[in-house]
Amino acid sequence: MEREVIFTEQAPAAIGTYSQAVKVGKTVYLSGQIPLVPETMELVDGDMTAQIIRVFENLQAVTEAAGGSLDDIVKLNIYLTDLSHFPLVNEVMARYFSQPYPARAAIGVAALPKGAAVEMDAVMELA
């Protein structure tokens, strides 16, 4: 099967040896997004809510570049440096997703790139 690299300027450019997403058939594998502002490649200003919103906005931009939307995500992985922020993730996620919700994991980690407090990656299935 052919691979298609997905790229959009509406999401942060890769800061390493990876693509924003890779499409294989109807499945799209989205790389982890941290709360970087695409235009500046710096962490978003603000509190944890602002970081979570920026991550969802980045994921949304990549899903759209791949020809889908957040509704097409079937698996979402959430990485948090502080699991006490998990209820806040749920609150913000409800603004971006409706039922049926994707399968999901939330994982506590010691550190994330650039000092971010949250990162998310996903798998998307296109119709």
C-alpha cells in the first residue's frame, strides 16, 4: 500500500525526524502534537486549558489536511506530565468531540518536548 505524507502549515512543523501524519489506505496516523503555536513554534501562552485547546487545534488542522476531521479519530492517546489535569482534558475534549467518542488512553509521563505539559497523538479512519 502507498504511503502519503500529510503536512499543513496550520499545525506546527515537525521538530524531529517525523511527519505530521502519514496516510496508509484510509488510515491516518497522526504524530504527537504539543501546544506549539504554528506561526511561532513556541508554546502557547496561558494556563493548562490554553495548552489543551492548542493541542486539539493542532490535531484538528492535521486531520483536515488529511481530508477528515476530529470526528474521524478512532484512537486518541493523551500524555500528561500531571495526571491531575485529566478532568480538564475531559472538559476541553467535550468541546471538540461528540459521541461516539474515540477509544482513548491517558498516560502520565515525566517530561514532554519543549517543556509541554500535554501531548496527544491519534489514529484516524477516513470514510
